[in-house]
Amino acid sequence: MIIFAFIQVLIAFIAAPLLLGLINRTKAIYGGRKGQPLLQAYYDIAKLLKKDFVYSRTTTWIFPAGPPIIFSAVLLLSLLIPSGQAGSIIYFPGDIILIVYLFGISRFFMICSALDTGSSFEGMGASREAQFSLLAEPATFFSMIVIAFQTKSFSLSGMLENINWNTWSGNFPSLLLVIISLFIVMLAENSRIPFDDPNTHLELTMIHEVMILDHSGPDLGIILYSSSLKLWLLSAVIINIMLPVNNSNFLVNQGIFLAGIAVLAITIGVVESVMARIRLIKVPKLLIIASFLSILALVFIMR
Amino acid sequence: MTLFIISLLLLTVGTVNTLILPKSSFAVKVAFLSIISGCLIALIPAADVLLTSETLNFVLPFNSLYGTFSLAIDALSAYFLLGILIVSLFGTIYGYEYMKNQPDSESTWFFLGLLVASMMGVVTARNGLLFLIFWEIMSLSSFLLVGFENKKQEVRTASLIYLVAAHIGAAFLILFFALLWVKTGSLNFIDIKNLSASTSYIDLLFCLAVIGFGAKAGFIVLHVWLPEAHPAAPSHISAIMSGVMVKIGIYGILRVLMLLGVVHTWWGWMLIIIGAASGIFGVLFTLVQRDLKKLLAYSTVENIGIITMGIGMGILGISYNIQPLIIMGFGGSLLHIINHSLFKSLLFLAAGSVLHGTGTKDIEQLGGLFKKMPWTGTGFLVGSVAISGLPPLNGFISEYLIYLGAFHALTGEGRILTVLSVIIIISLAIIGGMVLLSFTRAFGITFLGRLRNDKIEHIHESGYLMRFSMMAMAAGCFMTSILSPYILQGLFPVIKLIAHPIIIDTKLFLSLKQLISNLVIIFICFSLVIAFTSLIFYKLRNTRNSRQTETWGCGYPQITPRMQYTALSFSKPVTDLFTILLPVKRKHDKVSGLFPESSSVTTSTPDVFYSSFLRPFFALIEKVLFRFKWIQHGNLQLYVLYITATLIGLLIWKVS
């Protein structure tokens, strides 16, 4: 039902920054602290939207053009990626390719905005971001190949809707490997530990946070919101693969889905608390491990 | 067809006056106008053939030993003609201003006209000997154009490498046509179509064709002339060479497929492996280049790889009789041909503009050019977004078609097709990721940030004609994206021609066209959302107080432009993973003594195929042939004796 798809997208828009709050609260509990309020991300975005802009003299019009493009790309992605079992609003054969390349265009303009400032920090972040996404893409595609092979569908919503108990019972190892691989890719794409520390922009963790160092005011608010929505959408893909339920009641489905997303956010928080960011020269190895896990999944499926 | 012949005459005869009357700017103007009008006139028969899908013929009533002088425009020729004419048109407009102040540049107009005319001749020739004649004229005229600045040593070396490579390819083509003549008794394409040779010879023929045409197209290992010749040529010539001349190689392979009539499965696999290797190696080499044009030349190798993968997929579709593979494989690669012509020539024209405006094409010395050269910068940005295959521009649609074909193979029957699909999808994914890195590097380091070498002075934007050509190509990228359903419709007769005698499922094709139309609608909405959001932010910026300040430097007081990220460091994390393929040669002036004064380190990354395979291979050949140097003693009388002895020997052989 298309109206359910709309409701899912609306929930995604409203609840996305809550994920950041959940992750931070989990990290705080691990650290024995009380932590930020759960709704802190909302307060941050609202505060940033009210502020003024500060631009660097080195930048051209490409710098302010970055945030609108990133926001529009994430908006279109929320229409393409299903945030629940009711499917997505837009779907067509091969939409998985449009999804990956929409992430690509938002990355392109984020890197260009970073290089536009002429700062060495941002150049560093841009270079590392390009490298990580390059290595994470094969893992994404291998995982999608595995799921497409199983469900005989090439539209993302088609793929995710057709995963049910039978698929799981028949192909447990390969789907498990796909989920682990996609989890690693999600951590890389959203700049979480072990790839990047979202709290700081210092040398050791200079990837995503440092690329947005010169953005200010509403630009930064939009970027913060877009990254939370991106986290929601990538988590949605993993949860949709993991949960093979398809109850006829929309509310039950959505409730289970939201519970799954919350559990995934708490898991990310746990991962962030027990690990440190791994050394940068080891990051390619971790991403290639993710690719090999999904290759293994493909081999199991093709057996 | 008469319009076509008129156009050919305009291109050659109209420009010969620059050769006859040197140093005459009037002659240059006449030549310029003849080329422009020639290109425009020939568009009419090309478009006519594509719209009505009938074939135009032209046969000169003279029969030689080897066949007739016959030209014809069918759907395949017309499609390639469109690419040739559009890119040559805008390249010429650009070249008029670009070459204006260069000394002794008048004769290049004749060679340019000859180049365009010979390319048109190659795609319309219907006789093997005529084809080879036009091919040779194309190689020679482009050789003379590449070697225009022959006062410089590297340009001379580059043009000689190009000449040798072009003739090695031509040698294989001569072998190909010779073998065809032996097997069928004729060089006319119409007669060859009814080929009934034995199987083994068809395989040999196809291999000869792949090597011969692949040398022109720039397949891996045979590509070594591309990164030498394309940077050495004047920028509009690079644009034409990279934009259309390498596609003539692809045309040759498609024409050979049609001539041979049958396809073998392993041909498809071979083309896919060649394509994947060209794509990945091509883009890998772009990551270590600091010469902007060399970077673009390697990127051409990569895109030819993508096109070849699509053709390989189409061939597999024909041999397994799977309709989606045929339509999407050939459709995607043909669409990528025109897309690549547009955005690669845009990128080369912009690179030429950078060279023209700053005097250097070394990206490590540039930076911050966007403020002084906004038009060039925008052109390069559009080209970079298009070549990375990002929505909403045209590069995405052709790559999407090839991906979709591969996904169809995935869900089909048979494990072998799954392997095909995995190879294509993963190769395209790796290539896509690297192209993004490569072109954010090329665009970002050159145009954004601040100028790294402040000794470069008088940076100026290009003039009107150069700007016009760049903006026209950029507009072409947008238009090709929006009009892709119609272009795909125009490709239908071409695909039908190539896949003959397999009948293409029209319903499947129309559903694919509908899919692309929906995708284009999504793109248009996406662009509107971007425009709307940007407008809101623009209004917001004007209502709030926006301050300008220095870039945040974490408290460092003296930020210099040299502290910015360099091009080498931008791609180093990735190139460090591939040190086998990208060996770094390091030259180090040793520091000596207790109080050393100065030292230097130079690093460079040579092309591993050239330095590790081809150069030693040719050196070995030279060593062997050196033993026979005594034959070339310079004594003219003995040379005449050699010729006489050969003639007598041939006579005896022929008589007996």
C-alpha cells in the first residue's frame, strides 16, 4: 500500500536524529556517565538552523552548493530505500544502482566542498573518505548480488520483501555473512568507529568530521540531519534483511522494524564503546575482509 | 548521399588552401568555415538514416582488382557519424581561437579537415581496400597533428610512438583483410557477408580484428600510445582523437561482428576480460598522473574498457540467445560511446583551456583556478560529474544499462552467466569508485583551494569561442541525459543490425525505453529538488548575516598554499595498495658531506605495461635484428641487386 510507504518515510524523517541520541546514550552508559539527552541531535540541528553563515574567502560557489545537493540526494534515497516492510515509494528494476550512485554524488560534492577550502585538514578527510568508499563499494555490490540471486529480483524493495523464513532457513550462513558485511560497510559509510570517531576532528580521526570543518550554521545543520537520515536508511536495509516478518498488520510490522532499528543503534553504540578506531593502514584490510565475507556468501549461495 | 560527398569535398578541398598559401589568415578563415559547414552538412544524411533506417549508397563506377569504390551509410555508420561530426564541429570552433596565436599553425587546418574526412570515410567504406586507405589517411593526418609542436623532444617521441602503434595495428588489419580475401575471393563487404569459411579461420579473423582495432581503440597493453599521443597534441585535436578516433576502433569491431555473421561464445568472454582489465588498469593509472591531459588519456582507456565489456555482454547474449543481454549490452555500450565522446571532449577542451590560461598542465602547480576561470571550471566540473557516472548526468544511464544487463544475467539460468554477471558488476563497481577518486582529485586539486605555485602569472579565462564549445558540450551532457529514451529509440535499428539474424524483442525494448524514461523523470525531479533547496539556502544566506573569514586552520597563524593536500597525497592511500602495478621510480640526489647544500628527490610512476613489457620486448627485437644490420650497408647498387633478385624469384614462383 503506497500510503504505508509514505508513513514509513515520514517516520524516517522524524525519527532519524533519534538514532544519534540512542548511540550516544549507549556510549554514555558504558562510560558510566549520564550522557546527553536523547533528543540532543534535534536541539543541535535546531540551534544550527538559527545561526548565521560563515564562509571562507578561499571558497567558491561549490562550497555552499554542497549541503543542498547532499540533502536532496538523501531525500531521494529515502524514497528509494524501504524503511519497513511496506516497500519504498519509488522502485524499479536496478534501483540499487541508483542508490549506490546517489551516495556517490553526495560524496563527490562533499569532497569538492572540502577541497574548496584549501585547507590541508579537509584535503586529508576528502582523500580518506574517497578511499574508504572505494573499498566499501565492492562489498555492497557483492551483498546485493547475493540477495538478488536468492530473491530473483533486482529492485531493492522487491529483494527485501521477498526475504522470509524460507529464505533464512535455506540460506542461513550466506545471509548471516551478508549482514556482517553490510554492517561493516554501514560503519564505514556513516563514519563510525572503527573507521572514524564522530566525536572529534583531530588528526587521528580526520575523515568525515574534518570534511565539514568549515561548514557553519544552517549548512552544518543540514549536513548533520542528512548524515542521521543516511544512518537510518542503511540500518533500514540491514534490518529489512534480518527481519523476515511480514505480518498483514502494518502497525505490527512497523513496530518490529522500529524495535530492530533501535537495537541496531544500541549495537553500534556498544561497538563504539568496546573498540577504538583502528589504525588507518589497517582500514583497507577491514574493508577487504567485508568484501571477502560477501564473496564467501556468494559462493555458499551458488553451491 | 550527395550531401555526404559534398561534405567530404568541403573538408578536404576547402582546407587545402592553408597548405598552398602559408601564413594567410584568410586561408585559415576559409578552411575553418569549410570544416564547420562540412560537419553540419553531413549531419543531414546521418540523421536521415537513423530516423528512417534506410541505407544510403554511393558507388563510383570504377572497378579495380580489389573491388569497387563503394560507400554506404547504414544505421551503425550513421550513429558513429553523428559522434564524429558533433565532436569535430565543436573541436574546430574551439581550435580556431586556440591555434590563433601559435606560429605555423595554418597547415594544421588542412590536416584537421583530412582527419575528419578520413574518419567519415572509414565508417562508411564498404570495401576492404578503401577502408584501409581511409584508415591510413586517418593515422597519418592525426600523426601530423600530434606532432605539431615538434620543436619539443617529448612531442617528437610521442608522435613517433603513435606512428609505430598505429601501423602495428594497421598491419594486423591488412592481415585481416588479406585473409578475408583469400577465404572469400572479394573485399567488398556485401560479398563477404555471405561468408562460409571454416570455423578455425573465423576465430583467427576475429582475433586479428580485435588486435588491429584494439590498438586504435586503446585496449590494455596496446594502449601505450594513448597517454603519449593525446597529451602531446593540441587540445582540440586531443579532444577529437580521444572523443571519436578511439571509437573508430570500436566501430571496426562491431562491423567485423556483422561481417563474420556468426558469433562464438568465447569472443564475448575475451572482450569482457579485455574490457574489465582495460577499465581497472586505465583508472588505476589515472590516480598517479600529474599531467592533466595524461590523466584524461588513461581515463579514455578506462571508458573504452567499459564499452568493450558491454559489447562482450551483447555477444554473449547473441550466442546464448538471451534478449536482455543483447539489448542492454549493445544499448549500454553504444549509448556510452556517445556519452563518452561528449564528456571526454568537454574535459579535454577544459584541460586545453587550463593550459592556455596558465601555461602549464601540471596539476601539482595549480589550484584555485575556479575563481579566475569560472567557465572552464564549470565545464570541467560537469565533465567530472558525468564521467563518474553520477546522476543526473548522462554517464549514469549508460553504466546503468550495462549493470542492468548483468543483473538480468544473474537471475537467468546457468552458473556460467552468474560468473559473467559477477565479473561485470564488480568491475564496474571498482571502476566507479576509482573514477570518483580520480576526478575529484583532478577537479579539486586544479580548480579548488589556492594556487600552489605562485610564480604562475597572468591567469586568464579563455575567449568566447573556446567558452562556447565547452558550454555546448556541457549542455550536450545534460541533453543526452534528458533525451536518453529517444537516443535509445534511435539505437534500436543499430542494435537490430548488429544482432542480425536474431530478431530483437520489440516489447522488451519498449519496456526498457519506458524504464529509462521513468529514470529521466526521477533525474529531472532530483535536479528540481536540488535547485529548490539551493534557492532556499540562497535566500537564507541573504537574510542572515554571512561573514567571510579565513579558512579554519586549527590555530596555525601562517597557512600557505603549499600546505594544502597535493595530488600525489590525495591518491596515495589507494595507490599504495597497488604497488605492483604502479611502481614508483625514485631518483635521489645523495646528500654528501658534513654541510650539504641542497638535494632533491624525484618520484615518477611509469606505465608498467610500457616499461616492463613492451620496452624490453622491443629492445629484444632490436637486439636480434641488430645482427642483420650488415644488410643495410648503404650501397645503392647492391640494393638494386636485391630488388632484382626478389622480382626474379617471384616471377619464377608465379610461373611454376
